[in-house]
Amino acid sequence: MLDKVEQKISGITKRGVIAEFKAFVNRGNVVDVAVAFVMGAAFKTVVDSFAGSADSPGILGGLIGAVFGGEQPDFSKKVLTVNGSAIPFGAFITASMNFLLVAMVLFMVVKVYNRVRDSLADGEEAATEATTNELLAEIRDELRQARGARTQGHEPSDQQPST
């Protein structure tokens, strides 16, 4: 009975969604996404300390207060009241600033990464890639060597000499 269960389980894992999921996990994409998620969450704390959050105005708020004089602005507490209903547009402004800062920094990181990756790839291709003329010269030299071996009476090792 245990053998039947094992056969059914192995049959399920060889086909369908489970096999596709196993292939997806084994490709490494899940690990890449998990690492990116953790790095993004950690980066968010850095952006919040710079741009500010609901708890504190952050470095940007301090700089704005220092440049324009007065206290640090706190956009998160700004509310628009319409017909007795409060619309917290300040929190939206703070979240929008955070999003724009994160997007800008991530764009720059990806741009630098792509530039470095492309320059490394170009350097490797230039160093390892032979030109067409070099390949043709190698083929010519090998053909000359093979032809020279035959004319000197040396037969290739896979053929029997005629007697």
C-alpha cells in the first residue's frame, strides 16, 4: 500500500502545477525576489529617515525648516476638511515623496548596475572573441597540416594502411 502512495505522489510531482512550481523554485527566481524584498524593506527605513514619516519629519523636513526658517514642516498632519469629512492629503504627500525618492534611487542603482554589467561583458567579448580572419587562418593552418601529413605517407590513425 505504501508503494502505491509513493507512486501516486511521484506521478503528481512529475506533471502539472507541482512540477512547474518545483522548476520555478529551482531556477532561483524566488531567492532573488526574496532578497530584493528584504533589501527594499530595509531601504524603506533609510528613505523614511530622510524624507520623513508619520512620526517624524526626517532630514528633508529639517533641511526645509532650516532653509525657510521656523520649525520643521510636518506634512503628515495636514488635513483638508470638506463638509465635515477629513481628507489627509499631508500623509499622501509624505508617501508620494517617499515613493519618488525610492524610485529615483533604485533607478540610479539599476542604471549603474547595467552600465557596469555591459562594460564587463564588452571587455570579456573583446578579449575572448576571435575575429573571422583569425578563425579562417586557424582552419587553413589545420588543413595544411592534415594535407601535409597525408602527402608524407602518414595516414590518419582510424584508417587501415593498404597492403
